[in-house]
Amino acid sequence: MLGIPNAMPARRSIFYFLRAEIADVLPGATWVAAGIGRYQWEVNRWCLETGGHCRTGLEDNTRFDQNRLAVSNAELVQKIVDVCKDYDRRPATPADARKILGLPART
């Protein structure tokens, strides 16, 4: 998690260092980075541009943007879904997610 006071700052250089470490130690790993509060959208964009997954929700960020609070988790999810196309990405379906995580297909 990036952007937590007295912990890991939300800096692109730190993100890239951690991303490189994962690639070195766990090649091919499924990963996500989480930005907390005002850093959520920036870190999600870093993840999208470098092949990671996104995390969003009211537990990490209560704001939709600088001007207002989010109405719901669904609104925050839709916001990141809309940004996916900027990176030629799309949200995973439940079947996609099971495959990504190495879980058996749902029967």
C-alpha cells in the first residue's frame, strides 16, 4: 500500500522499484498495488500501465474526486473501469479472475 502516513509514500520511483523486485523474485506473479486516499487513482493508473491489477473501494478512499465524496463502491469501480480503455485494458470477468488466480472453473 502506497500513500500511508509514516509508511510507504506514493512515489513512482518506489512503485517501479517494488514492481521490479516482484518481477525478479516472483516472475509471472499476479500483483496489485494499492494507493490510499488521494493516491488511489494515481497508483491504479501506474498498475494499468505496467500490467498489474487495480484495487478500489471506500475502504481505501472515500472520495470520487477532489470535489465530492463517492456515492458507493460501485461508483468507484465504474470510474476505474472507464479508465481501463485508456490503457487498452478491460476488467476481468469472474471467469477471467478465476483463471488469473489459478482457481478451478466454476461448475
